[in-house]
Amino acid sequence: FEWVSTRKCGSSFMKGYRDALAYLSKVAEQGGEVRELLREEHDIKKWVDAQRLAWEKGNLSESRIQYMDDLPGIDWRNPMNWA
């Protein structure tokens, strides 16, 4: 018996990251303004806010910080730049 996982890095962080990356990339490719999304109460904004708060408390690993840095069109560490 060989067990094969069907999960693709199934952590909730990676699910949120994949969702955010797909959405932000799509908006950027279409010439949209990513910051407009982040002004709204959108699930992606809530997820980004949660990661920023974890980072501020020192609870975000270096690998997750790198993932966050790779998100297009936003300065996730500085929400003042979103408005």
C-alpha cells in the first residue's frame, strides 16, 4: 500500500496564499488597481490583514514572509499604502 496525498500543501496559509495570488495576478494582468480591492471588505483583504498582524506579532515564518513579499501589486506590510 502506498499512500499518496491529494493535497497541494494544504495548510490554510497556502490556500489563502494561492487564492490571493490568483486574484491579485488576475487584477494586475487586466490593468486593474489592486489597491481598490484592498480598500473593500474582501476575503483576500481580510486574509492579508491577518498575515500582517501575525507578522507584527512575530508569528509569521520567514518562508511565509517570502510568499507574502511575492504577492503582486501590494505592500502587505504597510496597509497605509493601500488607500
